[in-house]
Amino acid sequence: MSSSENIKAYIHIRKYAREIASRFSSPVFYKKFKDANNFSSNFFKTNSIVRELREFVFTRLENDFGHGLKHAVKVSLDAGALMIIECTPGGYSNEEIRRRVCIAQCAGLLHDIKRKEKNHAAAGAVYAAEVLKSYPFTPAEIQDICNAIHNHEAFKEILTFDRPERTLLSDCLYDADKFRWGSDNFTDTVWDMVMFSQTPLKEFIKRYPDGMKSLERIKNTFRSNTGKKYGPEFIDIGLAIGKELFKIIQDEFS
């Protein structure tokens, strides 16, 4: 199969995937925590620091590898919502929560800025430290953001911290990123990645079962209290989409 035929096949399969995904309801996380999600969305649109960083990232974050602008925005919004949910019972003031939301969203915007590099999380953390020097963050806040970026990969050894707020930021970013392993994985991410890498369809089909096993493993890696409770549903939706899609792929392309 030629490269152009591969791309046509992936576009065709992606269409099937999106049709399947459209039949699933939105995860409970968005319904139960509607207020937190709305606040995070409004904050993302209106906060001057986030807006400035968003404009910077949008000119530098490549969008052809499954972890581009759309992905960064979703991670930022969910990281902000998770921060609100986790901080609300903890006695934080409204001002403190808003500051932590800002930090979480900035971490979300920058977390995949070096996605195409080897050890992209560590490379992204180093890059973020330089970028954020020109933003109104304290050295401690910059370190918090960089630590969270460093820790956002799955199945890797992570940094541990002696301050709970640092751990919480890291956990919220990780969980928001892993929410994307649900429906988003099959509506966008996988197809951007395989078309960018020009993976032959035959090879993709061969690897598919192992990819589903990795998806299953993610269910037990969520880190925040909210992520542990509501994150697995995202993955279950992804698994259901993936299983139904694989039957179609096998029928039409094997």
C-alpha cells in the first residue's frame, strides 16, 4: 500500500472512529463538576497571563503529531478544573485558587512543547523554565510548573515533593493529560500520529492489540483524588470505542 493509500485508509478509519465516539455520553466528570469546568474555561479565556502564554505556545506548538493546540487547550482546561475541585475543600482562599488555576493552565499549555524530542517531558521542563522567566511567576511557581511537566508521562519514574501543593499540581496535569487517552485518543490523537509517522496500515493493525493493553494500564495510574475516581471512565470509553473500531478495521482492511 502506497503512502497516499495509507493516508486515505487512516482518514476513512478516523471517520468510523468519530462516528462511534459520537454515540457515547460525555464523561461524568464534566457533568458533576460543571461549575469548576465552566470557571476553568472562563479563566482560560480571560486571564492575561494565560492569554499571553497561549499566544506564545500557539506559534510554536506543532499540530501534526497528535499533541498539538487542541490537545494542549483541553489539558489546560481540565487541569484547571481539577485544581479547583481539589483545592476547594482545602481551605484555600479564592485568590489562592485562582493563582493555582493559572499555574495549572500554564503547565497544560507547555507540557508537550517538546513532544517530538526524546524524553520530551524532561526536555519540555527545561524549555519551560526559560520561557517562564519573562512571565510574572515567582521562582517557586516556575519550578512547580516545570516539575509538573517533567512528571506528566505515564509509566515513567517521577519526581516526588515535600510540599503538597507541588504534588497536587503535578497530579492535576498528569490526570488532565491522561483524560485524553479516552475518546480523544480515537477521534484525533492516533490518526495524527500514524499519518505523521507514515506508519504502514499493516503495521498499525499488528500493533493495535498492544496499544489497547497500554490503554487499559492507564486506568490505574491516575494520581489526584478526583482523577482516581473519575479518570477510569474516560479510559473505559476509549476502550469501548477502540474495541468496536478494531472489528471494523479487521473486517475491511485485514
